[in-house]
Amino acid sequence: MYTVTDIISAIAKLESLEAVSNACDEAWERNPESSAAEAAFDEAYKAEWVQREACIVMIAEFTNHAIDTRTAGQLIKPDYRARLINAIHAV
């Protein structure tokens, strides 16, 4: 079973990976012919996606699936993330 700390840490890691992914995307947009920039973006996005999926599973399991994976995926989007973190802290 996951703890509140586990979920908060996982979301923080996701936010960090999103920042890396966004930076790599911007670098690739500035130099679209660069295969190195494309590879860096692909690697960064894959790491972000893996972490996003891990967060979704953690939230679903933390709530004993009262929040399903589809809803958990919506809740970790940046627009809802602060409210999710506040709700987790309230548990």
C-alpha cells in the first residue's frame, strides 16, 4: 500500500520529468533537423510517461480503486494537481 508521502514524491518526480520533457521539446523545435534533440525528447517523454502511469496506479491503489485509473489520470493533469495534493494531505 502506498502512503501519502509516496504519492506526493511520485507527483514531484513527475513534475520534474515534465520540465525536462518540455525543455527537450523546445530544443527539438528550435532545431528540428537534429536527431540528437529528437532522441533526447523521445527519452525524456518516455520517462515522463512511465512516471505518469506509476502515479495513476499509485492513486488508484491508495484509494482502493475508489478513484479508477481513468479519473486518476485526469487528476494528475497540471490543472487539477494542486487540488489533488491538497485532498491527499487531508486524508
